[in-house]
Amino acid sequence: GLIRKPAAFISTICDERGQELSYCGVPITQVLERQLGVGGTISLLWFQRELPEWACKFFELVLIVTADHGPAVSGAHNTMVTARAGKDLISSVVSGLLTIGDRFGGALDRAAADFCAAYDRGQHPQEFVNEKRAKGELIMGIGHRVKSINNPDSRVRELKAFVTARWPAWPVTRYALDVEAITTRKKPNLILNVDGIVAAAMVDLFRHCSLFTQEEGNSYINMGSINALFVLGRTIGLVGHYLDQKRMKQPLYRHPWDDITYMSPLH
Ligand code: Q5B
């Protein structure tokens, strides 16, 4: 009889072999007819299930508010410098994406893991802050270079309003806000930042939309799915910065000497 050779790859999210492409079993025409949108597409391709309307809308809201935060931030800066060095779209966008990490735009997964672990062990927010300080660790999802309680981040305000109005329950978001109340007493810029609010809201989404087991939710956090929202959103802005520099035919960038302190170790 026929012996089927084991497949080299298994794919569970998308099938293009039939007459019609399907995303996790949902034909593309249905994705369009039912107006599942970008949020619904993310829910099928990333999470292999149709998430409720409020969750899909949240994904879209996150993509909009994280799409760009001006030319001064690390990612946009790298993309502009690369574009001005004559490089192509992909090289320029990738050079911007490579700056995303714990300190810039990539704190979401660790913020989610830390807030939910502290909440789950019943640790008082003050103890959580003390413990981080004692270990000399930064609290992921807390702090901003320019935003503060005196100059609030409207992105965070919008996300917070959406979560508190639409989530069935949001205890980890509450916990993160309690942490913020403590850290902002120390310094006004130690606010719950855009990474932190998305992270806490995603933990509450996984736990309270009743479509994930706790184990599945935790494993999506560990896989990096929350950082992926920032990466996807910010890619929109990085493409914008690339096109902007090319449109204006900006020349090769060279940093001015007067903005560099030259220090020879010999003197
Ligand atoms: N301190 C965000 O730092 C920033 C503390 C803290 C305890 C903290 C910093 C941080 C955690 C990682 C995080 C995502 C680097 C940020 C983003 C997207 C963005 C970006 C944009 C966009 C800012 C001064 C003093 C020191 C520190 C203490 C600071 N953060 N203590 N926990 N989390 N956060 N990343 O202002 O006593 O003076 O030695 O790493 O959540 O990236 O718009 O720019 O959309 O593009 O440069 O919004 O908070 O302050 O590092 O000089 O620290 O505050 O220990 O204390 P800064 P630093 P001391 S959202």
C-alpha cells in the first residue's frame, strides 16, 4: 500500500490549497462578508479562534495607538537613518524593528508575566514594587521618558477607558494601576505606559473571555504574542518614516561632531 512520508511541516492556521484561502478554517470571503476586520484576522491567525467583538476591536485600537510615536524614538530614528543611507524598505523597517526590546516597545510580554505572577501569588502591589527595587530590577510596563502624571499619555487613557468599559473582568489591569499609583508617588514619570496597559489588558483578555484555558493564556504570553501587537502596530509607522525620508530625498545622515563627546581612554 501507499506509505505516506511524514510531513516536514505542520500548519494549523491557514490553508490555501482548496478553491479558497481560509484563515483557521474560515474562508476569506466570510472574513470579508462578516467584516471580521484586522482584529478578527489577528484572532484567527494568531490565536486560532474567533474572539469576541470587543477583543478584536481592542487589537485594532492597539494597532492604531502604537502605529507611531514620532521621529525621536529609537525605532523611527533607526529607520530614518537607514533609509537615508540609501537602503531599501525592508532593511530600513527591520533596522527600526530591531530596536524593540525591554526598554523600548518590547516590554509587554515581561510586564504581562510579572503583573500576573504577582497578582496570582496575592502579592500586595507595594510589596511587588519593593521586591523589584530590592533586586535592582525595572518594573516592565512602568515609566516613560516624556509622559508623566503631569503630561498624561492619551494612548494609555484611551486603552484604559476601553478595557474598563468592555472587559468582563480586569483584575490584572487593576493590579497594574495600583502599582502605578505607588510608582508615580516616587517619580511622576513612572506611569503605567502603553506597553504596560496593553500587557495587563491582554492577561485579563486571555483569562476572562472564556475561550482560553489559563494554561493556554500563559503559554501565549510566554510565546511573545503580546509584544507582537506592538511590533505589528509600529511597523505601520516605520514604513511611514521610510517613505517620508525617500519622498523628501533626504541625504545620507551624519551625526554632528559637536553632539559627540570624544574621550580618549589615554588622557
Ligand atoms: N526608573 C521607559 O526611562 C524607560 C523604572 C524605574 C522602576 C521602572 C524606563 C523603563 C521599563 C521598561 C518599559 C517600555 C526606558 C516603555 C515604549 C514605547 C514608546 C516610547 C516613547 C513609543 C524610561 C530614571 C530613574 C532611575 C530608574 C527609575 C525608570 N523606569 N524604576 N521601574 N520601570 N521602563 N519599556 O525616563 O533612582 O534615578 O536611579 O525602562 O516599560 O517604549 O514614546 O519614547 O510608543 O514609542 O529614560 O512609548 O522607564 O529613565 O532609565 O534614566 O531612569 O527612574 O531606576 O531611578 P527614563 P531612566 P534613579 S514604552
